Amino acid sequence: MSTILSQFRTLEDLVNCLNKERKLLRDIFGDRKTHVYTMDLAMELVEHRRERIQFLIDYGVIHESGSFLELEDIYQKFFEEVLDVNEEINIASVKECIDSLKENITYYLKETNEKRKCQYLYTIRKKLRDTGLRTLKNVIDLKRNVDTTYKQEPNYEIKKQKLKNLDEKKTGIETLIKECEKLIDTDKAFFLLTSDPHMARTIVDVRNDFNDAYHNLYAVEKQIIEYLHLIEQQNIFLKKIRHLKYLRDQLTIKENTNILQVISDKSPLWMENRQYNKMRLSINMIQSSDDMAVIIRRVGKMQGVIRKSRTPAPPLTKDDLAENTSTLTEINPQEVWNAFKAGSNDLFSFILSYDYKQERTLAQHAVLFCQLTVQHPEECQITERYATYKTLEFPLIYAK
């Protein structure tokens, strides 16, 4: 019969509970891989008050497994995520973010209410940011797991299989990155969304996350190939060692191999003891001898220790003191909109004829057109008529 767990009513109750039993939770979390944290150890930390442990069990923070205590999965995963000590590569979470991103883009395009539309825009920006962060975190976890698997897994066959599985996860991460990049590059909604400065910044950040992820995935791929090659070489070497041991046990190693001749011909330097000759120089001699100073500088140069002399910097010239200024021209969308409201032209024709004091491209005009439409939806009178300028078709929009 299943037990219905109690629930924390407020965030304050949850935080207070975790803080009160922090020592117990810390020890249980530290033993999460060994699963040997006993009830007796827990009773010592809570001053032999069984009701404190029972409270954590009733509220689903820990659970009993025989005579041992374990953290519930939801809290264990939370602690591992926050402390960045998890070993699981959760590609599914990235896939869920991308699917949710597609759904909210569809809702955004179909929504007519501006308030709900802003809510969908916020959700899209949040999901897009989560996609980049989760992808980058998965790549970091992947790299750590590759190193840990090669260095700590004692079974060669399991080690080889784990590395192959990690290589498949690397391919899965690359596929998700390409899927998200394709969504950003080809979805028509993102052309409208980039008019929002926060969304544009988020897209840039996500592209940077993906760029870092690509570089790390390339390094992980090289590392996996190298580790698999080393494992294969170790397997071959181990088979040879086992065969030599078998011949030795059969007392036929001298007759069937030339191992004695090979060993006698070898005299590797690394097997010899290294001789250390300690020489302590007199401080007085170092301070008073010019020859010793020359020798010290020579040794420092050989070891790459070079003390750079400090010389005064040359005086500033007239060119250095000359005032060099540059003018950066920017377009103020609010000024353009105020001027548009005072006229009678449609929005795009007004944008084409506006005096910007600089040359602008058709793409820049189109971006400004979308930006003003999104920023002032309630002040725009959007008609069902369309006009064409060069290769661009646009709706006729007037000020109310």
C-alpha cells in the first residue's frame, strides 16, 4: 500500500527544514554512491530523536532502504546539479527544451492578445537560454565522464563499451545543436523576434554557447579515439604478458622465447637510481662575486627565468596628445515613430523617405519596420493591403 507524502507549504518551510538537518543531509549525500549510511549514524547526528528522521521521511526528503537511509532522487539530482557533481548526461532535457521552444513559437505566432504574446516571448527567450546552458553543461559532463571512465574503470571490456556509449551521446548532442541552430536560422518567427533587444542578446549568447560546445565536442572526440586506441594497445600488451606467464608456469619460457637475450640487451636508464648532488652556495660569495652573478644569469636564462630590466618609458609625442574623436551614428526608433505619427504616409514609405543622415540598406529598413510595429502595436492601423518595394512585399500600416 503506497504512502501519501506530506508536502511543504511554503519555500520558507522547505529551506528551514534543509538548513536544520544540513549535517545529516550532507553525510547522506556524501555516501550516495556507497549506499551504506545506516540509521545508527543518523540517530547520532539528530541527537537520537527519531521524529526528526521520520519528518524527513514523511516529507519525501529521504527514504529507508532496509537499515540504510538514502536521499530521494529529486533531492539528490537537485544537489548534484547545483554542486555540478552529477555523472549523468541528460540529453533528453535538451530535447525537451527544443520541443517546448517549438511549441511556444507556434503559440506566439497564433496569439492575438499582446499581453499573452509577451508571455510567450518571455517563455521562448527562457527556453532558448536553457537550451544553450544545458547543452554546454552536458558537454562538460561528457568530457569529465570520458576521463573518469578511462582512468578509474578497472574492467577493460566495460571501459571500452562505456567509451563507445559516450561517443554515441556526443553524436546525440551534436544532432540537437544542429537542430536548434536550424530552428534559429530558418524559422520565420525569429526574424520578428530579433527586433526585441533581449531576444537578440539571448540568441547571441546561445550561439556562443553552441560554439564553445562544438570546440569541446571536437576535443572529446579526439580524446575518445585516443583512449580507445590506448585500451586496444593495453589489451594486446596484457595478452602478451599472460602468454609469457603461461610459458613460465609451464617451464618452457626459455625454450619457446628469447626473453633472456632481450632482457640482457636492455639497460634502460629509467631503471637506474638517479643521483642527486646537492651544492649549497655561500651567500657572501653570491653577493660579492661578479663571476657568480654571471653564472646565475646564465643558469636563469637556460631555465627560462629572465629578469627584465625596468627602463623609463619614452616621452609622449604630439601625435599621442592629439585629440582623436570619432562619431558613431545611431537611429533613435522613438524619434522615427514620433515623426511618423505626425504624417500621413504608410509606415514603410515613411521609413524609406526619412532623413537618417547616413546610408542604410533595405535590410536595415525592414528591421526598423518590424521593430516599430512590435513596439507600438496598439498605435498601428494594419490594413489588408500590401505594396512592393524592389524585392520586398510589405503591408500598409498607418498611425491611428
